[in-house]
Amino acid sequence: MLETVPYENENRRVCRWGLWLFVFLFIGSLSGNAQNLPSSAAKPWQSGRETQFEEQLKAIPEQAYTLDASHIYTLAELVDLAESHNPDTRVAWQEAKARAQSLGVAEAALFPTISAVALARTLRQNTLYAGGFYRDTIGLFQPTLNLNYLIFDFGRRSGAINEAKADLFAADFSFNDSHRQIIYLVTANYYRLLNAMGQQAAAEATLLNAQTVEKDAQSRLDHGLATLPDLLEAQAASAQADFDLQAAMGALESAQGDLATVLGLPARTQIQVENINDLPIPDALTDTADAAVDRALAQRPDLLEQVARLRSADASMQQARSSYFPSLSFSGMGGMQRDYGQRNQVTSGYAERESWNVELDLQWTLFDGLRREHAIAEAKARQAEARAQIDTLRDQISDEVWRAYSDAKTALRQRRAAAALLASADKSYSAALKSYDLGLRNLLDVVSAQRALAQARSADIFARTQVLTQISNLAFRTGDLLRAPSPRQGPQP
């Protein structure tokens, strides 16, 4: 009996040290978490650990590539580059790939699982025998193969698989929609760059005209044919033209940077593009507004994504309802067991034996505190929400397409008006300048005609690019931008 006291004291000492170690680690974890919190809401968080994240950020390489500085890129070429290198498409692509793997995880539940288990255990205790305590040491080593298989569950696994499939389709449609967004961003920024280039060219022409008039006014003043106010007016017109040119140059740099960013390039990248004068400008729309709306409601990827969300909600309902039914599973294990035993004053020994068991498990939840009822109610609410989202998105798409169609028609009408305005302003400026040379008009008339010509040039450039922009916007709203040759495909179920 006295032999057990040292072992009991030792066990108590080990437990006491273990308890103190646990308390120390717990307090240390709390203090460590507290150090990660900002000290107050009045100042930014600074803990001295930012450098770890900064170094990690530097270690992540950028997906960089270069353009041919001498090549004049078309819109189709730039769209292809953006689809290949814009990070948004890579994000959507990886999300679709993750959803494809999630489907594989759900389908794996249809198969049994087999695992190899090796159990090793040693037990030491004091056993009362024949009026005394004897210390027993027992060792066990048991390698086995375990098999588990769910035979049926009344649709729980198939519901999970259907939900994973719907989520994969939603990810694929989202991937397509990211391409639609990228194509439109490239197109819109491309035409914006063309407009900026045209505006700069128009501003340069206006400045040249203003400088010509200024030189003529100076010459006339030198020969006594003009007054000082005439020269000052001409100088003011030149200064205004130079100011407008600087603004146009800044807009061009900004448009270059925006287009480069969409392409996944540094904003400083210079891109050679076509001239607006080399592009054909459509004269009319080839479709009706109703046809455009119908086409958008049939092919917009974001609307199809929402339909996939509704399928996912239906699959969630299937899983929730399956919880009312029982499930039957099979499990079994088999292997060898090797035992070792030792007792004080008795010879130790080894023994081997087979170890296996097989069982069928039927589980049927009869009461769970109304959890299943709440789960079904939640699934019904998700279904209704998904249907409402589809109706909302349909209304939104119809409004977007109608507005884009109206904007495109307006741009076409403005294009014709701008062309007429430019022709009229050009004739007016030429007539005013000729009359001024003949002494029939004063300089103020020439400056006024010059300003009107500058505005007409700017309006003509803007109107031409606006037609292209609004027609591409209509194609974006209807989803026609994705109907280009060789569309990119996402992971398929």
C-alpha cells in the first residue's frame, strides 16, 4: 500500500506544473492579442510589425509585360492584352477554379473513405491482487484499416452536389461578366484616348490660327493699319488657345494612364493607337430598342449568374428537407493487435490477435429544438430573395439598355450636327479673316469666328468619339461584347 504514495505525489506534481504552464500560455496569448489592437481611435495603428508585411509585399512579384513602342495597336489587340493581363480576370478565373474544386469535394461524399490507423498505447497502473498492490504495465500496438460509407441520406449529398454545381455556374458567369467589364473599360478608355488626341490636335490648330492672327495684328499695328487694342485682343486669344492646349495635353496624359492601367501596365506606359480620322463612324443603329432589351435579358452574364444563385438556393432547400429523414451508414475496421504485459514479480510476455468489427448505423433525428424548421424557413427566404434579385436585375437591365440606346441615338444626331457646325464655323472663320484682310471687318470679328471654329473642332472630335463610345456602351449593356470570336471559357462541371 505504501508503494503507491510516491507515484501519487509525482502525478500531483506533474498536474500542478501542467496547470501553471497552461495559465502562463493563456495569459501570454491574451497579451499578444491585445498588442495587435490599436491603442486608441485617434491615431493610426503602429506596432512596429508593419515591416514584416511590407517585406512580404515586396516579395510578391508583379505580373509585368511590355508593349512594342513602335507598333500602332488596334482596339481588338488591346482588348486581347487586357483579357490576358488584367488582374480582375485572374481573380475571377481563380474563383471559378476554386468552385470547380468545391464541386469535387461535394461529389467525393458519394464514395467511401478508407483510412489506415496505427494505435500505440502504454498504460501503467497499480492493481489490487491477493491482498497487495502490483504494478502492471500494458502496451498495445494496433494497425488497422477503417472503412466508412454513407449508404443513403435521402438527398442530402445530392443537394450539396447540386449546390456546388450551381455555385460553379455562378462563378463561370461571373468570370464572363468580368471579361465583359474589362472589354468595356478598354473600349471606353480607348475612345477617350482618341478623343484626347483629337482635342489636342484641335487645340494645336487653334493655337496656330491664333498666333497667325496675332502676327497679322502686329504687322498691321507696325504699319499703322491697326490699333493697340486689336493687338492686345489677338494676344489674349493666343494666350487662351495656349491655355486650352495645355489642358488638352494633360487630358491626353490622363487618358494614356487610364488605358495602361486597364491593360495591367504601369500608368506611365505610352501606347501608340490609331487616329480617330482612320476609324469608320457608324451613321445609324441597326437594331431596335425592344430587340436590344430582349437580347440583354437573354444573354447578360450577371443575370445568368443570378439564375445560378437561385439554383443554389433550391439545392439548399433540398438539403434542409433531407434532414427530416434518417440516414444509414456502414463502417468497419480490421487489422492485427499486438499486446505486451508486465507485472511485478511475474514474467512479461507478448500476444497477438485479430481485431475487426462491422456495423450499420441508422440515425434519425426526432427532435432538435426546431432547428430543421428554421433551416427550411431560411432556405425559403433565400429562394424568395434570389427570385426578387432576378426581377430587380431584369428591371435594371431594361433601364440600362433603354438609356444606352437613347444615348447612342443622341450621339448619332449630335455627330451630324457637329459636322454641320464645323463646316459652318470653318467657312465663317475663312470669310471673317478674308474680310479683315480687305479692311471690311475688325479684329474682334476674326477672334470671335476663331473661337467659334475652335469650339466646333472640339465638338466634332467629341461627337465622333461619343458615337463610338455610346455604341460600345450599348453593346456592353446588352452583353454583345462577349459575342466576339474565340470567347474565353471558364472551368466546366
